[in-house]
Amino acid sequence: MVRLRLKRTGRRHRPTYRLAAVDNRSPRDGTVIEELGFYEPANRNPEMRSNLKRERVEYWLKVGAQPSDTARDLLKRLGYQVSGRK
């Protein structure tokens, strides 16, 4: 099954995350199927905190990819239509 998951990057005390479509058996920072954008919570400018490829995120959600709990919360905050928990 494909999951949309946040992959941690960045340096110590200043994390950035990449939203990625991954196989659910792979580790958090393992190989990805497709990178869908990034999220940088420490950025002071709210418009620059996230940059996601909207059409690719919607594609993966449409074909049945399940977002992780954290990714689901992030996507809802950014205005995506995400179904409830499994």
C-alpha cells in the first residue's frame, strides 16, 4: 500500500520535511516513489512554509494512497480534501 508520509531533512533544531509517496513497509527516511513537496515549520514567512505539487498530491489521494496522521493534519491545514482516519 502507498502512504503519503513526511520525511525529515534539515539540520539539528531546524527540521524541514518532505512529503513523499512511499511504500508503507519502507523506513521513514528510506526510498520514495515520488517527492511531492516540502514543509518547513520554522520559516517565519507563512507563505514560504510549504510548497506542494497540488495535482500530484490529489492524484495520489485519488488512487488510494493513505496519508500518515501527521501528513493528514498538514494536508487538511493546507486545504486538501482528505478522508478521515482508517
